[in-house]
Amino acid sequence: GRALADPAEGYELFPIDFSMHVQIRQNVVQRFLQTHPEAQSSAAAILLHGGVELDRYDTDIQYNFHQESFFQYLFGVREPGCAGLLDLATRRAVLFVPRLSDEWELWCGDRKPLAYFKAHYKVDEVFYVDELAAVLADKLKAKKLFVLHGQNSDSGLETTTTSTFEGIDQYEVDRQALHPVLVESRVVKTEKELELLRFVNKLSSRAHVNVMRSIRPGKMEFHAESDFLHYVYSNGGARFHAYTCICGSGHNASA
């Protein structure tokens, strides 16, 4: 596998190849149809919604957005407020993105055209989220939807992004079949996923080594944690972390 550059030589970023998600989608559809062969001939589609931005209580500031895991797995989309669809008959992938306002562009920057999302995320078609119901009814002629709903066996918590939209009651909706197929699919990694995991593991390992090397008597826990966060972000571009860095001192080190 590829290795990180030596820290003395500067940083190294991992360029995400979005064909990884194309392969993942193909694998998921294949597994789903093997498990539920009747879905291929029933004008059916898999529908997922991604995560949304969360406000900090009553302020006009949002938490840094972190995509919902299953949606990230299938589409790799970084933007909030999106939805994605897999047509089980044609195996085509359709992405739905928010229709951003003029005010949004004023404060947040350029609004990307639909063509950008299609090319960047390597999907077959892109529409606005507010067109979802019309696309399902008029373009895809869908009759049955498989949506995400299930329980995380580690946390005991249920998924929070189960798809819904105005008019969903017109469809036969299955909330049970998709989750176990996605969970099993995520167990088996593609080669591109393994390359990404190797990169992240190497980055995380070096960050932990860097923390150990930088520890001195009198340093505080926040010094160690900030060393870790700075290392993975500045050397690997990793803004988000799977867990809080464990850098205990004193009695906390015995936990």
C-alpha cells in the first residue's frame, strides 16, 4: 500500500477516487437483488437521505457538518441536505441536491451547477431535492421504495435519516430490507476502500507516535490532544475524527 510522506517532507493528502463509490453502489445493488430478487421487476428503487446541518442551539452558527455514514458509503457526498436513489431495474444512480438561495451564495460562496455534482460524484443523473417526488413519479415510474431504517448493534441507537417526503404515502415503502444488506456490504471492503483505510491508519499511527515523542513533564492533556489533532489535519488533511483522542494523564491514564 501507499505510505505517507515523511513529515519532514511536508504533508500528503489522499485524493478520493469517486469511482470507489460507483463500485460500492454496484456491489450493494447486486447483493440486494440476490437477497430480494423480486425487487428487480417491481419498479423499485433504493432511497436514502443524507445528513443535514445542525444549528448550535439558537445561534446562526452550525456544527461542522459530518455526513451520515450509510449515505457517505454509497455516494461519498460531502454536502448536507442531499438524497440519493438507486434504480434497481436500470442500476442507475441519481443524486438530489439542495436548491440554494441567492442569500446562501452571498454569504457562503458560489453555487455549483448540477453538472458539477454529476461529474464530481460520478452519478448518472442529478436533480434538486425539491424535484424528488416528481422524478420518482414521472421519470422513474417507481412503485416501491426501499428506505434505510435499522438499529446500530454497538450503540443500540436507530438510524436517524429514514427517507420521507411529501407524497411518499403513494408508494409501497419497505423499511426493513435495506439496512441489513448495507451493513453486510460494509463488512467487505473494495480495494480502493482498503487503500483509503491504509492511508488513514498510517496517518493516525504517526499522529500517536508524534504525541508520545512530544510528551514532557508538566504538559497537560490538552497539549497532547491538540498535538494529535494538529498532526492529522496539517499532515493528512483529516479534519474529522472517528473518536475523541485518548490522551489521559494522572488518574485519567488508568481508565
